[in-house]
Amino acid sequence: MPLSVNDLAHACGLLGFALLLVIPLAYDAHLVQVMLRIQMNDFGKFYYTARYFLEGRDPYAASPATLILASALEGRQLGNMNPPHFHLLILPLSLWGPQVALVGWTIASVVSLALAVRVLVENLGCSRLTPWRLGFILLFFVAWVGTGSLIVTGQLSWLLLWPLTASWAAMRQGRWLKAGILVGLLVSVKPFLALLLVYFVIRRRLDALVAGLLALALAYLVGLAVFGYAAHMSWLRALGGVDWSWLVMNGSLLGFFSRLLSPCPGLAPLVEASGAIYALWLLTSAGGVTLTLLSVAQQRGDVDRAFALLLVASLLFSPLGWVYYAWFLIPPLLAIGGRALLARQRAFLVPAVVASLWPVPLAVVGQPSALATFTVGSIYFWGFLSLWIALLRDSPKPDRDVFSTRVTAG
């Protein structure tokens, strides 16, 4: 039976999609090899911290995974910045060899991702997802820089995505106590998420704020009881030694200023003014966080927009705007409707769209060049910044009648 034109078009479409999918999949497979070659990268840091603790050594001492080549001629010690209590999750894995531990970590991460997707489906539904739409979603996520950066680092974004998504869902459902506990635990591991605690203040949810602070404190008390005082002091010393915010994978404002104003391996600065970096960062971040909180205060209970704006601001204005944390933006952006947001704020979102598909190795194209550092070398900063501006512009404006009523009542 001869094939119809529609059948041929469908077959050609499937073949083209398969060819498109092969390229990012091959790239992701290469990143797995790179991660293994550098001692499992960030997961290796987690693993050796837990392993050293069990062996009675300094958990935050240099390990085979902390030495990273910053350039062809220079190596840097990039330590583990996660607090001791986080490693309660790693201790069982550290009883095994590195590769077996990595398999266990990968399984746990995939399970957490699946649970996060389940929460998303329960809250947003998937009735409009056709097979072709699902295919393009799959294509985007295998090509997305958030995926590649997560693979090459072995980071914990998928592991935290489930509790983060659950906290967002709890806020949408008015389950503030649950939301507070989950946010407190998340902040105990990733302090840059503390703006979510401020959201409870804005919403006047004292119960959620107290629950969050208690959960945060309890996490550190458990860590202190298990790992001891010395491990916590070693962790604080490790935090004090952080000097790698300039890495191109960091899309934060501090990373942007560090690349432009100080000499960095493999990158040409615009001008050398290292002494001004932190002052500029603090001043501009204070202004950005203030604008963010003012906008969120006008959201009138719109959890999705507030959550998205707070998370983008956390990545942009804290020092930890690593692109693998962009996974945290998925729940609120899907709820808002990323496609609709792009249609409304297309001009402002072009850098974010380009950055989302820009592979990390291409961020050093054109070096040494100050122009390259300012543009592609900071492409993830421009992506976060453009998304933040778009969300600010897309936020509902305050109703004049409401304000006039308040003035009259006053």
C-alpha cells in the first residue's frame, strides 16, 4: 500500500526530530565522561567530605575532587560549600566506592525529579500535552544548559527540586505550615533561597516563618550533634576561602563584576579594579532585592509570579547564581506560562532564550578579549538579568483605586 503525503511528512518529521535529539544527547554523554574524568566534580566533593568524616579526617580538607583546572596552565582548589548536615544524605553512599556511590546518587536524583514532575502534574495538569509537544519538551531539556551543567558537575539540583516544588505547591494550596518547614530545610542547605522566608513576612504568615526558622535551626543542630563543632568550623573556613565566583557558569551579579574587574584564568577583564567589586555588588544587589520585594508585595497572593521573581532574584543577586540551579525556576515559570510570558516580553527575554541553549564551553569563545568577557563570557548573567526584568515588567500593577481607598481611610 503506497504511503500518503501525510505519512511521508510524519516520517520525515520523526527522522528530523531523532537527528536533532542525537546531537544534545551525544553532548550530554560527553559531559558524563568529563565529570568522571575530574573525579566526579561536585558530587566527588560531597562524597569525599562524607568519606573523610567516617575516616576521622577533616571533612572539608582537599580531596581528589577539589583540584580543578581553571585553565590549561592553572589549577584551583574548589572546595565543598555545603553545610555538614547535608552530608547525612551522602553518608550511606560513602560506604561504597566512588562509582557505586555515583550510581546511587543518580538514582536518588532521578527519583526526586520524577516526584517533582508528579507534583507539577497534580497542580498544573497535562491535558494539553500532545506527543509532539512532549517530544519538543524532551528536546529542549536535553539541550538546555541547566541539564548540561548539572550533568558535568553532578550537583544536587534534582535532589532539591522535589522539596522546592512541594513548597511551591503548598503555598498555592494555602498549606503554609508545610511550606514553611520545607523552605526552612531548603534554606539550611542553600542559604541563597532565604528570600522565600521573606515572602512569609510579606504575606504575614507568621506560622510559616516560625516553622521555617525552626526547621532551619533544627537542621543545623542535628548536623552539630552528628558531625561536631570541628567539622562546622572547617566548613566556615572553606566558605571564607571561596574565590571562584568569576567562573563563566556563574550567572550572578557578583560573578559578572568579578569577570569584568579582576584578572581571571582564561578571561580578559574590562579593567582591573578588584577593590571595587564587592562594593558595586552590594549596592546594586541591595537595589535589585528592594525592587524585587516591592514587586512581590504588589502580587496580591499570586504565588506563581512571586515565587518565580524571588527565585530569579536569588540567583542574580546572591553569589551563587550557578546555571544548574535554573532547574528551580521550572515550577513557577510553567505555572505562569513561559510561552505566554515570552509573547508579552519578547524583547526582554531574547538574552534568556539564547543563554538557555548556550553550551558552557562556548562561554569562553573569543578569549582573551574584554568584549568577549562582557558578552558571551557573561551570557548566563544576561540571561538571568533579562528574565528578572521581564518578570518585573510582567507583574500586575497596583490598582490606583486600592491606594486611593487606603489614603481616604487613613
